[in-house]
Amino acid sequence: MAVPPNVNPADFEAALSLWRSAVGADWVFTAAEDVALYRDAYSPYWAEPEERLASAAVAPATLEQVQAVVRTANRYRIPLYAISTGRNLAYGGSAPALSGSVVLDLKRMNRVLEVNERNAYALVEPGVSYFDLYDHITKAGLDVWIDAPDPGWGSLIGNALDGGGGWTASPFRDHFGSHCGMEVVLADGEVVRTGMGALPNAKSWQHYKWGHGPWVDGLFRQGNMGIVTKMGFYLMPRPEAYISGTVQVYREEDVVALLDTLNLLENQHVVNGSTALYYGDLENIYGSVRDQATPGTPAWSLVLPIYGPEKVIRAQLEYARDKFARVPGMRFVEGELLRTPLTAEAQKRVHQVNFGIPILAIFSMLGRSPANPAPAGGHIGFSPVIPRTGESVLEYQRYYRENMAAMSAGKETGIVGPVFLTNWERSMVALMMFPIGRDKASNSRMRLAFARWVTKAAEHGWAEYRAPTPFQDLVAQTYSFNNHALLHLCETIKDAVDPNGILSPGRYGVWPKHLRKG
Ligand SMILES: Cc1cc2nc3c(=O)[nH]c(=O)nc-3n(C[C@H](O)[C@H](O)[C@H](O)COP(=O)(O)OP(=O)(O)OC[C@H]3O[C@@H](n4cnc5c(N)ncnc54)[C@H](O)[C@@H]3O)c2cc1C
């Protein structure tokens, strides 16, 4: 049995025994085949010494059990790594940031505590997946939508805490941004409720997120200051209808006017859906190739989904069309109007995630296909945030082409991108995906390439908003303004709230004092 770093085996045995009494022997896992389930299937270090591995796992079912587990860990200084559903594929899976940590698996805490249709919110525990909440809402016949990421098997809490996002309307797509109120267990076992939840008889915990005084919720997003045991989320009242339009322009430089117009429409809240910018024609989802040989192929295509009452969205689309008409030579194609709830036939035609329905179809898109006969099996995402301007897109494209040619030398095949994601309001993510599989030599090349992209992008003033666990230190180091002042502030807070450094050490580059390097 593996033992956590800096913990003596007798102490670990004592802790395991206390955990067994707290949560039941069946829910403390030390056997190799059980612990192996917490490996990151997309680890870029798969089966190499640097792969991040857990030593054990413990799965409490209640808040009180979480407190008991944490108190024991704090007493014996055992690092814990909390996960909700642990499906963080492409960003670390359910494996810890520090090898040897004990995974605190919160899947069993899977109660939907409240869904309030009138005020459109939900309060859930960490183990509640998007599928669970969707089932709950559907069975209860409530008229609210959820916003799921592409794979619906993850959890609202885990996804939000990792900075995840989805595909319906703004503001619901930003999962942390649309949360309201948390319950958190701190390293000493204390329970804190944030926002209005700090009132003992709170009546508006999920109605007003800011509460009174400093807002601390941000410490738990991509953080390691506490274990979240409840979280509120805004839900979207079912929009009556959906319409989309597609704008196409034929000169590369017209992306400038295209995005300026889009920004205006989004900032005016005229366009509220998850827009998509394609280089070339619509089917080119990976955005990096334009078929310049075919006459009349657009340089850029932009899809504009709008949700709301039918009359209103028709007017919004018309207004958008008028605004885009100022872009010389543009072509505007109005899409189909769909009324909700969707008919069974319509459901088959649409990407259901855009309609609040969680699915797993994304995995078939990335699986074996005639276009991709030998998929690596997994990938890691490089997600730098760039300004939402056409000039930035053109600059990023130039940078991508130059660096791909210089960096790959024909070896780093299979890197896909850049996909210009406009689902975060006011910014853009130039996503690239690096294939990861079981071939150590290829994984090693991908790691090197990934690290080079992180460093080179930072030289241009672009950095990632989210990173796979093995690269979180590197990315944190790029946020180095004023001698890493931001990281130092996080470390100071970490030392104060978790002096023994037991909660997810190293997550997003924040290490406790005794594990800090240099
Ligand atoms: C093909 C593909 C498509 C994807 N598409 C999307 C997408 O559209 N949008 C998107 O956002 N992601 C996407 N992902 C990434 C990822 O799979 C999802 O974000 C997934 O929802 C995260 O897993 P989870 O919800 O189980 O979170 P978890 O794995 O449970 O949590 C993520 C991390 O948050 C922390 N954490 C979790 N719970 C707690 C807690 N209770 N207290 C303290 N810390 C906690 C831990 O550090 C944990 O590692 C995609 C991945 C793949 C492979």
C-alpha cells in the first residue's frame, strides 16, 4: 500500500482506521485495484514515474463525515484531494496534484437539496451530476433548464470549481459565475457558509450571492482553501424559442468588423447564445484550415444563437442582421426557429447540450472515424485567453502557423486547433488540443510541445484560464506580474487557512509552505 509523502506508515494506519469508523470500512479504499480507478485516463505521464497517483481514497456520505475525515487528515498531516464526480478529463481526471494524496471522493453526497422554479435556482451536493439534476427537474416537471458542459456525466460543483463552462445562454454558461452561495469545510473541519448563507436562518442564500463584507467564494475556484459541500446555481427559465443566424465574410481581415459587431450585440445582450467562430466554412469545426481553392469559400463564419420569446428573438435577429450588414460583402443566413420543449424529432437534429439536455455525444465526435482512424485516446487542452478582437485572432493565427512549423518539425502530429471559443463573454479562448495516449514517446513530445506553447504564449501576453494538473505550476508561473505577487498572496492565504497544507496541495500552483519549491 502506498503511503502519502512525509507521513509515517503507523500514522497512516491510524488515520485509515479513524476514517473507517467515520465513514464505514466499505468506503475507505486502499487496494491497488480500487485506487487505480482514480488514475487520470488522459495523464500525459501515464505509467511514467511522474504520473500523479493517489495512495488511497475515502468516500464520506455526509457533511459531518467530511468534517471527521478532514480533522483526522489535519491531525496526521495527510494530504487530501477532494473531487466531486472526478470526471475532469483533459484537466487531470480524478488524480491528485500531489502524488500520494488521499482522494476525498464526494460522489456519495448526491442530493439535490432544492430546485426552485419560481426564482430559478438549485442547491446541490458535490456528487450531483448534470444527468442527476436533469432527471430530477424532468421528473418533477419543472420549467427550468440546466447548462451542462459537453460531457453530462460531470458534476455542477466540480465543473464550476475547475472554471468550467457550458453551451446555452449567457450568463448561465459561466458555471462559477452563475453560482450563488456555498458551504465549505475548512482544513480544521470548520464549516463556513458564504454570502447570505452566513445568516443562521438565511432566507435568501440562493437569491443574493455577495452577502456582506469581502466575498470569499473566489478562493475556492481553482483553489485549495476548502472542500465545497453545497453550492447554489442559477437555472435558466426555459426559453420559449431559439433562433440562429450565420454570418459569413470572405476576406480574412473582415474578422475585425465581424467581432466588433458581435461584441456590441453581446454587450447589449441582443445575442445571448454560445456563438461559434469558424475559420472557413461551417463544417470546419477545428478552425485551422480554409479551403482557399474553392471559389466563394468564406474566410470566416460566425454562428449567432439567440434564446427567448419568439417575437423578441425574431426582432433581435433582425437587429443583428442590420448591424452585420455594415460589414462589406457579408452573407447572412437565417437559421431555423425552434420552439421549446423540442419535439422528439427536433431533439435528434440539434446538439442537445445547447438545449439544456446533458449528453455524452462529444466522445463519439472525438473517437475513431474515417477522418481520424487512429485516435490517441485522450487529449489535454491548451486554453489561452486572448482579447475579443479580430486583430488578436489574426495575430494568434499567424503565431500558430509560425510556431507549428518551427516547433513540430513533423513530429508533433495530431495537435488540433486553434478553435476560437467565444463562449466566455468579453474574451476568447484559442483552444488547442494535444493528443495523449499510452505511447510514452508521443506523450513526451506532446508534453514538451505543450510546455513550449505555454511559455511562448505568455511572451505574447496570453495565458491559460484552466490547465491540466501537471502543467498548473508552469501556468501559475506565467502570471508573474510584480515578482509573482498574486501567487505570493495566494500562498499567504493558504498558510493562514490551511497551515498544515493538507487540502489539495499544489492545485493550480498553490503549494503549502513545507512543499514550496524555491
Ligand atoms: C471531450 C471532452 C469535452 C469536454 N468539454 C467540456 C466542456 O464543454 N466544458 C467544460 O467545462 N469542461 C469540459 N471538459 C473537461 C471536463 O471533462 C469537465 O469539465 C468535467 O465536468 C469536470 O469533471 P467533474 O465535473 O467530474 O469535476 P471533478 O473532477 O469532480 O472536479 C474538478 C476539480 O475540482 C476540484 N474539486 C471538485 N470538487 C471539489 C469540492 N467539492 N471541493 C473542493 N474542490 C473540488 C478538484 O481539484 C477536482 O480535480 C471536457 C473534457 C473532454 C474530455
